[in-house]
Amino acid sequence: MSTVVIVGTSVGGVRTAKALRSAGYAGEIVLVGAEDHLPYDRPPLSKAFLIGTATREDLTLLDREAASAAGIRLELGTPATAVDPAGRSVELADGRRLGFDELVIATGARPRPSPWGAPPGLHMLRTLDDALALREDLDRGGPLVIIGAGFIGAEIAATATTVGLADVTLVDPMRVPLSRVLNPAVAQRFGRLHTDRGVTTRFGTAVTGVESVDGGLIVKLDDGTGLPAATVVVGIGAVPNDGWLRGSGLTIADGVVCDQYSRARGAPNIHAVGDVARWFHPRHRRLVRAEHWTNAVEQADCVAHNITHPNDPRAHEPIEYVWTDQYDWQIQLVGRTGGSLPHVILPGADPDHSFAVLYSHSTGKFAGAVAVNWPRAVITCRKALRAPVPLNTIRETITAATERPRKSRTGT
């Protein structure tokens, strides 16, 4: 009987295991996880779980009963430490070796380390244990300083403010939040979202140090000021969990380098999915790595297909999609956004809380979109990106769809 070993128990690993069974794979499936916890979903950690409206059970992706019913063997609490591609085996921290016919690497990413050490009260958020520790500190109250205004930092600021924490400061060396995915003019609107809700923003200011003092921490800034804090959260990006693969002979360069079928370079029976995969994207004609939940799910399905249909492999060429919930705004991004791309802004039904930003390439072709509280616009944009069309065409389509119900309500 053949064996697929999947290393990593977040959504990419779990989805691969389930998709293999759905595709008819009858061999053994072993799911290896470094944490003792049952496999769980990570996006709610910075939102619903952090404020206590979601439980551990709500986050669970695969419990023991479901795993047993699907014939998925769980190996939890023992991280993988090495892989031998030639010998087709994975070594675990307890010294055991697991043989495989096919290996799926789904070890995700970890927070970029804090340059300021890890004094008591300083947190990074990636795991369930991280969220539990952060929630305990936030329950004590006191000033919260968040370093980094990307998705994680912005979500934690929104979550903390929503539950009534009165003194929240968001610090970032860039002059606008979400600077990796939004151009400055648009990002300023998202900055105002936080200040309007009571968050103090220190954009364009770098952190030079975090020091322990009696009663908490002081976050030192490059303008010479210091921010007192009971709790500090560092969210300055992520790096792929590929260190355990060093020395394996696999090509590692900001993730596991793969072909368009998510097969590791030079090792067609080894695959990578999710944040740890850096694969050749046929549409972009270059290697990419995507730290998005949707990408992990879609890549897992693709890998499961390729394992079960080796003579009919399917390339992984997704349309980029990511979302973030902040306050009462659901923010969705598709395709390419930000940078110096030309863009237009379309008001939604309630322009203060609903709008879309459409981006185009220099050729005028539609490139991507950011939409706030406007799911119908997102659906239209995702479909359009599969068959490139002019930006003006998408704008007209969305505008017409928005105006139709408005005319109906007024009787015209």
C-alpha cells in the first residue's frame, strides 16, 4: 500500500489530506504536526478567538473522530526535523522515521522574529498558544502598542478597540497602513478607519527598541519619544518554515522551490502547498509565494489531484484573493493591487462604508481590485481576471449593477 506523508496541520495540510480521499486515494495518509493541538484554522486567531467569541472547537479543522473515519493518521506534537528524498523518509524530533511514496510539505510560515528581543509582555501571533497568551495579557488592560500595520497588526488593533481597550497605538515605519498591497492615496483611507475608531497611529515612525520597565514596557521610537505599554504585539511579516529542510538537497529559496504543478524542483514525488511553497506561476511567468488562506486551499486541491492523477497534472495558477475583517469593514483584495498601478475609485451603495478601487496595467487591462463591504463587486472582478478585459469594461459592469437596484427602489 502506498503512503502519503503530509507535514503541517494547518489548512493546507488538512485540506490536502481530505482532498486526497475525495479524489479516491486509497493508500495510507499520515498528517504530521509540530503542535499538540488538533489541526485548527488560523485566521480567527487575530479576531473572533482573540476576543472570545470563537472557541478552540470552533477553530478545529479535523478532530480525531473525523480523521479516523477518513483513514487519516494523526502524528501530533512531534515536529519533522529532516527529509531524505532519496530514501523517501521523514525524520521526526523523537528519532522516528516515516517512509513515504509521496510527501507534501505544508509547514506554513512563522512570524518574522522581533529585532527587539522577547521581554515579558511582547507577543507575536501565529499559533493557538500565541493567541491564548496574548488574550490573557489583553484581559489585564493597559496600553497596547502594535508594531507593524499589515494585516495582522491592523486586525489586532481593530479587535482590541472593538472590545473596549482604550489605549491602542499602531506603529509602522511606512506612512500608510497595508503598504504592501495598497497605494498611498488609497491606504490613507484605511488609516483614517483606525483613527476614527480611537486608535493612535504613528505611521512613518520606526521602532528603535523595546525595554522592560517597572510595570510594563517602553517602545522607543526614532523621533526620540517612548510609548508606555502593558502589552506589545510585533507583526512585521512572516518567513517560510523551511529551515528543517536545509541539507535535504531540495531547492530552498524563500520557501520550497516548485514547478507549476507544485512539485519540488528535482523531486517530483515531493510537493509543497501554502505559505511554504514558492512555485512557478504560469500566468505571471515567475516564481511566487503567497501567504493567503485561499491560496493554501486551492493549492492543496491541486496537489491532491496531481498525486492521484500523475499522468494528467494540473498547474496551480490561482487568481490572488485575500480578505481581512476590521471593525465593520470586510476588505477583500483580488489580483494585483497597490504600487504605482493606475486606479479608479467607485462608490458603493453607502460610499462611506462601501467602495471599490479598480487597478489596471499600463496597457489599460484590468489588474485587480480592493473592495470594502461590496461582495458583488469582488465576484465580478474575480471572474474578469480569468479573461483579461479593459478596466473600463469592469467599471461599467459594476456601476450598472449598482445603479439597477437603486432605480428600482425609486420607481424609475
